[in-house]
Amino acid sequence: MKREKKITVKRSIRRNIKRRLFLKRLFGFGFVVNQASLLRPVSLILGILFSGKKSLAHIIPFAFWRKTPLTLWMWGYGNDGATGLGISTNKSSPVQVGSLSTWDSVSAGSIHTMAIKTDGTLWTWGDNTNGQLGIGTVVGKNSPVQIGTGNNWSMVCAAGVWTTAEFSHTLAVKSDGTLWAWGDNSKGQLGDGTTVSKSSPIQIGTDTNWAYVNGTWGLNSFAIKTDGTLWSWGYNAAASAGMLGDGTIVNKSSPIQVGALTNWSKINVGFGHVLALKTDGTLWAWGLNSSGQLGNGLFAAKSSPIQIGVGTNWMTLGTAGYGSLALKTDGTLWSWGSNSYGELGLGDTNDRSVPTQVGTSTWTALDSSLDQAMAIRSDGTLWAWGSNNKGQLGDGTVVARSSPVQIGAVNTWVKCSAGESFAAALRY
């Protein structure tokens, strides 16, 4: 009996050693690991494993399923309270918002910010001219305030045009799959069938299978359902080249399906153009193309989706005004389109009409806005480039950068969000 116990213990020890050796080879760490070093490569590997497959890894953001408490940091333009620091002065380096480590995701808009805590509650701050904060008034807030008492929010997008707060609105999805919207509705961008703005969250339709939303530009909105169908609504005039993607130039005040395909996974909206990914890892684009922002090597606008290249390993999207950025499953970063402020990160200010690789580093997260971009490397460090007149890059200066510059020395960043002249990021 004792001999059998000894054999069982030895086998257990051997199994543990094999597991640890496997982790060491796979992730590059030894027997003692921390959460940050584990999750960074896991996120990258999941992107590779699920490339070309219809899975939650493509539809649901990394911050959604991770649910690990994080601290929130913001910097850049401080007027209107968009940084949530309780002050109206600009900050050129990251400053922690409060002292809590209960944040799960953040979305920086035009001049307002939205965030979700790990308990599922929704918080907001910043400009509130159009009721985009969702607190029932049009009074702005310079520090976080909770929206209602609900604790089942799963995704949120702070949307807004990059030159004024006039067209700011917010889109959100609850854990029950329902879609909600509030703020400016002058173009029908809330999707409730009207053009009346709302200062409190309203449910859009009755469907319970919404999974992903984006309306960064502020004039229209896009969403993907769990069945992989793509939907859009809001501004669609000729000036935007019919960017709703339905082949028309007519505004829509309720969600309409874009095509009949059921394999869309992600979408990102720029200043008149749209980027989207399918579950097979292919990249698609439509809308304005005057600066080559669609990435097809031409400059003609498109009112319906066209495939960009033949690659099947695209993973994450970002739009910087008239520019575009994306990550591949191998961690490489690519950019194209307008580059007036160096927002493509290529070391110059020359436009590109096809995807061009940014350096040789590997990256795990990306976001961009009007004329700035930011990304997180696989080692957990945070980098930024582009316009910096309000200190929005976070490098302690107000000098524009045409190549990625590291923000501080911290290496525990996991998520970032670029707004208009300000930025936010989450870290351990």
C-alpha cells in the first residue's frame, strides 16, 4: 500500500514538472510566473489558434473574458473633464484615475470617456453636450460617475466626431445581448428609428444577440451579432461615400443588415471609412479613400465592402482619422492611409495606399484616433505616435512623433484607448 502511494506521488510530481516545462517552452517563463507575463502571450496565442475560425476569441474583446481588476490611467487634453482627473488642465504623462483597481475596459471618445468595472457597472465622465454620458442630464462631469445601477454591461463604445462634441453618442451591449444607445441622434445614429437625442440609455430593438459595437466617428454606428451578421445605421450621405456599406447614400435611423454574410467578427470606423474583419482573418474596407485609407492601392471611394489583399491573418483594427492600422496574428503592426502627423508610425509623414509594416516588433493591443495611435508590445510596454499638441502621446512632451515612442518604463499595460487629443490605458 505504501509502495503504491509512493508511486502515485512520484507520478504526480513528474506530471507537474512536465506541465511547468511545457509552460516554460511555450511562454518563455520559468516556474514562478505572474499574471501579466502569462496573459500577454496567451492573448497573442489565442489570436493565432483561432485565426480563420468562427469563435468568441474573434467576437469578444480580450478585456471582456479576462475580468481581471486593473488600474485606469489617463492623459492629454484635460478640458471638459475627459480625463476623469477632476481637473481641466492637460497632462503629458499618464496619471491614475482614482486609486481603485476595479476597472475592466475603457473607451475614449471625442471629449467623453466610458468605462466598465469588473462588477459589470458602467461609468462615465467628460463633456455631455448631447447627453452622451447617459446620466439623464446634459451637465458634464470631470470625474467618474455611475450610469444607473445595472451591473450587467459587457461592452461600450464612446463615439464622437473628432472636431466637435456636437455629434457624440455612446453604444453599449449588456451581458444579455441587448443593445443600448444614447447621446446625439441628429443622423439617426442611435438606431431607435428617430432623430431625437437621448440623455439616458435606451434599448435598440428587442434582439438579444448583439456582441460587438463601434461608432467611433460619431455620425453613424456599426454592430455585429453573435451569428456573425453585420449591421449599420446613421449617416450615409454621398459625402461619406455611403459608408454604411449597403450600397446606397441614404441615412438610416434603424439597424440595417450589410449584405447577407454571417462571418463578420470585428469593425472599426474612421473619418468616413470603415475597416472590418471576417472570422477567416480576411480584411475588408469601404467608404472614403482620398488618402488611400482603404488600403487597396487606389484612391476611389467604395460604398460596399471590398477585400484588402489576400491575407487571412488579420486580428485587430484601428482607424486614425483618414488613416488605418491593424495587427496580424503574428503580432506585426501595419498601417496605411493619411499620415499628416506621423500617425502611421512609419518615421515620416508620407501617405500610404497599401498596408505597410511598422518596424519589426510584436504587438498585442492597438487603438487610434484622429491623428494619433497607441499600441502595447508583447512585453507589456506602451507606445504612442502621431500628433501631440495636448500631450496625448503621454511621453511627457507636446512634440509630435512619426515613430513609436515608449510611454514610461512600466511593462504591465494590457489595454489602451485613444480619444481626441487624450488617451486612456489599463494596467496591473
